[in-house]
Amino acid sequence: MKQFGRTTFIPACGLLALGLIGCGTAEDALGPVEDAPLATSQAELTAGEQAALTTANTSTSCTPLGNFYWEFGNRAGPLYAIPKGGGVTATTVLPIASASKWLYAGAYVQSRGYANLTANEKKLLNFTSGYIDERSTLCGDPGTTVSECYGSAYKDVSYRPLQSGRYFYNGGHLQKLALDDIGSRKGTGLLSVMDWVNARLGTTLPESDSDVAVAGGFSASAAQYRVFLSKMINDEYVMSSLLTVDAVPAWPGGPGVSFTPWTGGEAYYGLGHWIEGEMRNGEWTVTGHSSPGAFGFYPWVSPARSRYMILARNRQFFGDEEGEKSRVCAQAIRKAYESGVVQP
């Protein structure tokens, strides 16, 4: 067990650009946890920790998920973590699918500087560029380059004029961005994609052949992804202050939305990540930023960038909305932790 402030491991602002000015959630007002001895048994848990643990093990949104690792932290580091079941810990490396998008977009903005981004680059980052891939292959053959992944043998990314300016959730946007920027890089070895990403993000994400599929081919553990989220909320990235910039509607039936997998109500899409929210007193309010992966990996940061959360698991059932299932469970555990009330 590791201590950051008080860390316990137990088994078992408004969207101004869109005119949506609600901001923040109750958890953003929570201060740092005072340094205290680590809990070594359930009897030593705080009310919030016990409620989170019970929710992870009994909530109807969490019990169907199988084994997972959940972690919640602030700018100083992890506050509380729950490995539910066996086989998934903070250091278990998993395929993170679309959670890759936030990492690549963050690295790209870091390398360019937001002020230097062109209008076309912004459209590629918020998925309104019209570049769509025809196939979902991850291009995982050894030696494949980003350029080859973009091409007809793998993803076959093409430009569709009728989709330009409309939101279409698809990896082709970022694949086109990577083609123009790091097209010769490979998944492993010299001049790998991950060498480029890690150098810009200050992370130690592992290499894999599928890294050339920058919108969905990365792998990571919760501990490795935590570094990215921690740097994000500690304002160490260019993107840190830009999480609502260039946001576009991204919910089913939203204006200008051609395709979206989102099922959690009204939401927007920013630079390579989702902007979550809900209606409060008749006003749509930001509740967080995230990048759920199709296999269930779910990273999140709070609206005020004071907290982060990760739910890590791996269920490779395409079409079963595993990322959305992880989102609902992770948020239920968070609410239990913050309120001390077990969530159903």
C-alpha cells in the first residue's frame, strides 16, 4: 500500500464557448485529505471509503462488470483505491482502446502549442474533419507504420466532404493527424509512436505493435495512465486549461451530429475527449472530462481539474458499450465515496 496524503487500498467550469455556464460539482470543493495512517482493515475505513467499497461490490451498475480496479485521487496523488475481484491491479497493463485518443490528442497539442493549431487541425481533434476510417483493425502487425495503418491495407481512411464540419465519432480523424505528423513511426523499436508520445507527456506508457493506431491501439495500466491525469490536473500540459475549447455537440440527435456512440445524455466533444454533463436547475453543467475505451478502461477528471478517477478492466466484447458501463459504475463509486452513502 502506498501513501499520498491518505491513500487506502482495500481489496474487494462552465462551457463558456457554447453559452453553457454551469460549472463544477460538489467533489471539487473537497480539500486535500490530511495525512493519516493507512487503513488496514474495513473497520478503519471512513464512511466514504466503506460506502465506495460496498457500492463497488453490490451496486447494480458494478456487479455485471467482473473484476476491475478503481482509483480516485487529487493533485497530490491517489486518495483511495479498490481492486474488485482478482487479476486487475494498479499495475496491470490492459488494452485501453479509445482511452488512447486523449493521450494522443494531449501529446499532439503539447507538441504544437494550441496557438499554432490550424482550423483543420482543430477539426481533426474534435472529430468534425470528415476523415473517416472504413475498418476497425488496430494495425497490430509487427513493423507496421502509422502511414501504413492509415492506408487501404488496414484502416483505409478517406475524406468524406459531406461529413466535414459535422461530428462523426471515428478514429480516422486522429489517424489522418498522425499520418501528417508521425507517419513513419512504428509500434515498437526505434522511432516508435510511444517514444514520441511519452517524450511529450512525460509518461512511461508501454510500446505495442498496435500503437500505430493512435485512436485506439495503446495499452496502459491505471498507474501509467494516472501520470497523464495527474499532470493534466496539475496544469502541466498545454491542454490542461483547454478541456472545453473547440467543443462540439456529440450526443445522439444533437445539432450537427452524424454519428456518436454516447448514451449518457447530453455531452460534448473537445480536443480528443468527451465533456460530460447534466441538467441542473434548467442549465446544462459540466460534470467531467473523460475518454472511455471500448473494453472498459475509463479515465476521468473533474470540471475544476482538482480530482481524477480511473476504472481499469478489459472485456473485449465489441458493441456491448463496455466503456459506458464502466463510466456508470465509476461514477456511482465516486458519489458513494464523496457522500458516504452507498449507491444502488
